[in-house]
Amino acid sequence: MSHSSSDTARLSPGEHLPGPTEWGEHPHGVGPWLDEHGAPPPDDPRLDPELLAHGDRRNVVDAYRYWSRDAIVTDIDARRHPFHVAIENFGHDANIGTVVRTANAFAAAAVHIVGRRRWNRRGAMVTDRYQHIEHHTDIAELLAFAERTGLTVVAVDNVPGSVPLETARLPRDCLLLFGQEGPGVTAHAKDAAAMTVSIAQFGSTRSINAGVAAGIAMHAWIRQHADLATAW
């Protein structure tokens, strides 16, 4: 595994990023803390003693190696983006894990699950540990949250009258709302949304996977509003 210069630049203050000779036979992550000069780990409260002693094989970027879960969440919280993501779960949608994982990658403020509380976490690849997730019983509850927090609701669905996502200007403080696989966004949610955007398609399928659609829409927001200089 390689380390880019941007990884090193984001480490502070005076942190140590393990070099290739210190990784040993651990292709997924790093082994216990080792230093070529025998120096102890930095006196940094963000570091987890258990991970330092036994290694860190979590699915995290190199700059977060050996950090505790709480320290990682705190660091992401300091630079989360002001967009939220919501997905309807009235039929136990299997795409929620993918949505959560992508939301974590783009540092979304929160993921909101509407409907059933239970969801399949396998697709999230444990990124739900670092991503804020909220539950709402129904669309009315979600819309009340959006109004209370000043978020503009943007439904994402390929329906007549929608605005092409490719040309739409997404609000900075928004809630991107996705329907479950098949039926799409419910009529109540669509009626309440300030705008509905669609994703251009050129093949035979009527719709694309909800998890894929969420990733495309989130990246559209990133392209319009994010400071790309802060990306890993």
C-alpha cells in the first residue's frame, strides 16, 4: 500500500505514518506499532492503545491509523459537508448500506432512514461507525426535520418534470432524498420537495440502482460545493 504526500500533510502534530518496512505481513492495514529507532508512539490522546498493541486492520484511510473511533468521528465532524441524505425504507431496501458507505466517503452531515428501523448493514462495510445516522418513522417526520434545520429537500427520481441533475444547481444546505428500489420516491415526498432531479440514462433499463443513484447525486453536490483541496 502506498502513501501519498497528501496523507502525510494531514498528519499533525509530528505524527508518524508507518513506512513499508514497518507493516510486516499485514496486507490489510498495519500491524502493532513499530518504530525503526525504538521510539514509543506519540503522546496523542487520539491514538487507541489496543490498536497500537495489536494492529489496525480497519477500513480507514492511512491518516487515521491507530486512531480511536471517537477521535475519527470528531475529526470528520469538524469538516463535514452541509448536505444530508435520506432514503425511504418502507420495503426493507437492501441499498441502504451502500448509501451509508458513500455518504461516509463524501463526509455527509447525516444519513436519514425513513420507515423501517432495521436495515442490512453489510453493504456499509462498518462505515456506519463513523457516519451519523438518524431514523424517522415517516416522511412527515423527515420533512419536519428539514424545515426545522433549514434544509432544502431535493428528491432524486427519473419522473416527468424533473430537472436534469447534470445541469441542476443543487442548494448547498440540502437534503437529497431517494426512494427505495422499484417504486422510487413516494408521492408525498415528491410533492413536498423543492425540486426533483433526474439522472440521465441512455440504455434500456427504466431506472438505475438506488445506491448507485445516491452516489452520483452526492458526487454532483461535491463537484459544486466541496473544497477539493481538503480531500484525501
